[in-house]
Amino acid sequence: ATPTALLAASGRGAQLGIFIKSHQALESARAIDTVVLDKTGTLTTGRMTVVDVRPAPGVDRATLLRHAGAVEDASEHVVARAVSDLARRELDELPAVADFTSLAGLGACGVVDGRAVLVGSARMLAECGVTVPDDLDEQRTRWEADGRTTVVVAVDDAVAGVLAVADAVKPSAARAVARLHRLGLRTALLTGDNEATARAVAAEVGIDDVLAEVLPADKAATIQELRERGRTVAMVGDGVNDAPALARADLGLAVVTGTDVALGAADLILVRDDLDVVPSAVSLARATLGTIR
Ligand code: ADP
Ligand code: MG
């Protein structure tokens, strides 16, 4: 493309809310055949709220929220924020947590009122050797089939309850995915969340493939595997957990609600919180450089 055409593309991109970092970014946007979307905060709003609480038999709701809330109050995770916000709303005060430990992509644990509290995914609890009783596990499975993120709480190795956390899919998501498909691209959802929840969310917006239960440290390797299988991959993320994946992709697209880390790792910066800019970026690249083949 001529310098004039590239300048025009930058101007058009800026109008659409797309900042193009380099000529190479435009070349990559033209070449991609697969678009991987991060779930939390990219496909969804990332504003999570607890929508259901089920204490185990013999455990009262206030005690469950006291233990879970105290641990989650010390965690930075968006799921943790939802849990501690609810606990703070319902209880007068939260106790302190000792020996707090965050387990990336799984949950957190600590000591509250002298008792060992685990808060996290069913996978984390299983890895800690805690078994969820059948009735609570069935409840968890139903919530996950509905696209909820679920949180299991154990106190001294006994399950004290399960919580359902919801996060709305962005209104623009389904339309953007349909446009990507019309451009001939394959779509995938990448998340640390469990498989059933990820499948429900992917189905809701029409995404082709699901890459679930991927720990934060493994997200970049997952992108690398797709590339080794011959895909030319765009990764869309917000930088929370996924900056290395953005950097590893053929094309990294950062939604600007995200972190500075995301901005550094990306090739294209999307300044509108509207997923329509993703297919628009591909269309812009093709219009500027011509379609391959
Ligand atoms: P994502 O890929 O959606 O950004 P993460 O890799 O950060 O997710 O986390 C994966 C999953 O681990 C979450 O969906 C949640 O089930 C669980 N998890 C992580 N941290 C916490 C926490 N502090 N409390 C409860 N669950 C957590
Ligand atoms: Mg995210």
C-alpha cells in the first residue's frame, strides 16, 4: 500500500475507534484466519455479581458469606470482588484473613476465625482434595450449564456452600461474532473458567470453539499451539491475565478498558468498548491492502 493509503487507513481507524500501531499490524489483520476472544472483560462486561448462594446443610448464609467474604476481600480477582461485595452488603463487618494465598486461575485460601478457608473453582477444591457433596455439585453443574461462574467454599476441608456469579455478555458480542464469520474467520473463546460455563457463553454468542480451564500462565502457550497447527491467530483481550497471549498472537487486539500491560502487548488498540471494532479492523485492513488470495 502507498503511504497515502496507510495514512487514510489510520484516519479511518481512528474514526472507528481503532489505533493501528504499525504497518505490520495492518498486514497481520489482513492475514488472520482465527480470532480468539478472552471471556471475562472482553466478551463479557467483567462486572460480576453473585446471583445465587446455596449454603451446605447445617451452614447458615451469614457464616458462609463471612468466611468466603473475608478471603475474597484480600483477592484482586473480579470473581472475588463480587463475593466480597455481597458479604459486605449483608454483614456488619468482615473478619481479618491470615496466611492469605492467591492461586492464579483457581481461587484463594486463608485462615479466618482460626479456620482454614478455601474459595475457588470446583477444580481447585478437587486439587485440594475436597469432595463436593452430590446435591451441591448438581446445583453447581446446573448453574454452569446456564453460563454462570461457580465458586465453591470449604471450611476446614468440608464444603460450606456454593455460589453462582454472573457476568453479562456485551450487547455487541453476538453481532461482532456473526460479522467475523461472514469475513470467513473461525472464532474461539479462551478462558480460565470451567468448560461448561465457557460452552454456554460461546453458544450464547455463536463462537465456534472453546478453550477452557486454561491457567493464566498457559494462555500464551495455547495461542502458540494454534499457530503451530497452521492458524494465523488474532487474540482479543483486556490484559487481565492475557497480555502474554496478546503478545504471542499474530495480531494482538487490546480493548482499552484494559490495562497498560495490554496496550504494550497489542498491535491494535480498540478504544471503543464495542466488539464491532474487531471485524471492522479486519475489514479496514482488507480494504487498505487488498484481500489475500
Ligand atoms: P479468566 O480467564 O476468565 O480471566 P481466570 O484465569 O482469572 O479467569 O480464573 C479462572 C477461574 O478461576 C475463574 O473463572 C474462577 O472460577 C476461578 N477463580 C480465580 N480466582 C478466584 C477467586 N479469587 N475466587 C473464586 N474463584 C476464582
Ligand atoms: Mg479478561
